Amino acid sequence: MEIRDYLSVLRRNWILITALTLLGLLCAGVATVLIKPTYTSETQLFVAIQNSGSVQELQQGNTFSQARVQSYVKTATTPVVLQPAIDSLGLDQTPVQLASRIKATTDLNTVLINISVTDQSPVQSAAIAQAVGDSLIRTVENLEKPSTDGVSPIRLSVVTPAVAPAQPSAPNVRVNLAVGLLLGLALGLGTALLRSTLDSRIRGEADLRRVTSAPVLGGISFDPQAAKTPLLTQSATQSHRAESFRQLRTNLQFANVGGKTKTILVTSSVPGEGKSTTATNLAISLAQAGKTICIIDADLRRPMINTYLGLDRNAGLTTALVAEADVADLLQPWGEDNLYVLTSGQIPPNPSELLGSEEMRQLLQRLGQSFDTIIIDAPPLLPVTDAAVLSQYVDGVVMVVGAQKLTHHVLQKSLQSLEMVGARLLGVVLNRLPTKGPDAYTYSYTTYDASEIRETNRTARNTRRNAQAVAPGAQGSAGRRLLVGGGPEDADVYARSNNRPE
């Protein structure tokens, strides 16, 4: 992973990282409150050797004292020193228990012994420290005393008496909070990296590039209102959603520089990725650019084009394939542009056989002679074979990938199914992308207000109402006029005259 990949992980999981960091801080604070405070009192002893006071004796005595100090430090926590202190204070503890709360140290090249005692009572910690210091003085004097009656050559004296501390030594609030903060941050970062490693969902273009090098034709940002207003004409002119489909239209035209791609199949890997809305809005945007467009609802299992456009699907593609009616009589004009819709018709028991039949190939060839572009909405690739079968009759395939919904493995399997049948993949459309964050695909240039959205929605509803009001005979006449040779201009004028309210 590169540095930008790590930054992307941080941006994706910043909420998780922040939550775990605050959790670590909270745990440290709770632990600090629950821990009983302890106090530490210290006393300091000086080790000296008794001599005549000459310079040579002083030097030798100092060296001897430094050598003996380490032994006295070890002796400070032995029962021979601690038991007298326990007896003098009347403590209900054993020397071993008391030794765990006593720490004796000495600095290098010095003859000073530091004795610190920790206790929950500041007064008792000072009393124990003083008692241990006094007991160590007596113990060393007895140990160093010659076998015959005489005075010990070593003398220990208290230079810093033990004093009851005013502030507790533990818990250290600042240190505990800092440790909790760092531990929470480390846990958050580790969890984010682990989650990113184990998560195989496609979130954006960076994840898509790990699976395929196919060009990204466009990115459609997620719109919570798209379920209610899925059409391009129902969005504001300068909205992110409208601009996204116009960008998709432009990129698709660049992908078809040679002009050999007339029939485009729009599919996805699994249901729910937004292929039908993408196909419908792509057809609308192409028609708005002045082209004569035909959109075919070839999803003979769950047709949705007629629902989005408000058209009748009782007679459509399946009707033409079984030769019950001519396709020219089944085309339904929609809107004010040269957009014609061939709905699915009745749902058949054998969709794969119908879509892979010779009649389907001939129907596409016939429509291709009269329309600039044919958009086909096909079922998902993995649940059924309809899209793979139909992809052999089209000039190119556009794959819709739903962000946050699809995994690497599923997309790779879908692409392999297209490759096996020799389909030409024009590119990928990333759908349901977030509007903000590292995976956003939208750049805002203009703004729009709610009044413009309401006016656009009102116009779209009127357009759909007019399209539904066109008589079936008039619709068939428009389609027949276009296929027989009336030309796109004449068909457009005819459609406009039939859509004009009385």
C-alpha cells in the first residue's frame, strides 16, 4: 500500500478511529477514578565510616562505604530490618507483604540510601519509611560491629526525615489519560487497517482498479431521493446527478470514436446496483443531445423501464419476438425528444431462449437501421444467463457497479462471464458513490435551489402525463413512420404533435 492508500483508509474509518480513541481515553479516566490513591513517602540515609580523619583514611573509608552501600540497599527489604519496623508500628502485615511496598535505591558513586514507602495513608507511609530507616541503622550497626566489644566502623544517619506527602503519587491522571489515548488510537488504527484489508467491497475507483483496467465511463453519486424521482428529467438541470449522466453520455461518445457502436447493453453483476435507472437516464441524456434513441427493456424477469417512464408493457419486446405484432407498432415515444421505448411485454417462461433467438438478432439489426443508438436494459449477469446470451448481438456492454454493494470476487466473476462469450466491454459506470469522502466522484461547479427542483419535477410529471396520454394507435404510427422511412425529423414532429395538450 502507498501513502495515499493509508490516507484513504484513515478518511474512510475516521469515525471508527475517533470512537476507539475516545473509548481508550474514557477507559483510562474510569480506571483513574476507580483506583484508590496511594501516597509515597521517602527518607534518605547517609553511610559514613568512622576513622581518625586523615586524608588517606578518608579516601579509603569513602571507597569502602560505596562498596558497602549496595549491600545495605539489599538489606533494607529483608525481614531482619522489616520485622522490627512492623513490631514498632503494630502493623498487621508480614515482612514479605511490607517488602512489596518498599523500594530502596542508591545513586551511583554516592553513599546515600533512598528508602520510599507506598501506602494508602500519607501518614502511615511516612511512619513506615521512618521506622524502616531507623531499623536499617540499628541492623547495620549490629551487623558491622566487631565480634569483640567495640564500636561499629560504619555509621548510618538520617539526612532526610520522612514527611507525610500532601499529594498522592498514584494514580497519575495525566499519564493515565495519555496512555489511554495512545492505546485507543493504536487500537483504532489497527482496527481500521484490519477492516480495510478484510473488506473486499468496491467503494470507489481505487478498489475497481484492483479488479479491472476497464475505463470508468462515469460515476453517479448516491441520491436518497432517486428512489422517488429516478429520472434525469426529475432532477434540477445543474444538479450533481444530471451532470453525472451528461458526463457519462460524453465519455460513452468518446469510447465510440469510430462510430461502430450503435447497440449498447447495460447490465450489472447482481440486482440492486442501479442498471435500469442508469440505462433509462443514459437514453434520455442521449436523446437530449439530439440523437434518435431507442431503449429496449430486455429484462424479461423484472422489467422496470415501463415503471420509470410511466408506460404500458402489455405489448412490447416479447410480442415482437413471437411475431404477434410488428416492432414498429410497439415502439412508444416518450418526452419531447426523439426517444422511443420498447417495453418488455408479457413475461415469458423462457427469457434466455427468446433473447438468444435469431428473431432477437434480426430485430436489433432492423432497429439499428433507424436509430442512432439503441440502449438495452438486460438482467444481471450472475443470477441468470440472459445478459451473457444477449451480449453476443450487441456492439458493446456497459457494466454498472454499485459502490458499497459489490465485492471484488463478484465483479471479477461477472467480467469473466462476459469475456467467455466474447463480449466487448465499453467501460464501467460506478453507481451509488458517496458525495463526500475519498471515494466521491462528484465535483460541484454550480448551485441550484429547491424552487428549480420543484419546477423541474413539475415539468417532468407533465411530460410523463402527456406521454401516457398518447393513443396506442398514434404510438404505433410514430414507430412505423420512423422504421418505414419517414426520418427522425418527421417522427419527432409527429411525436410532438401527439404530445401537445388539447
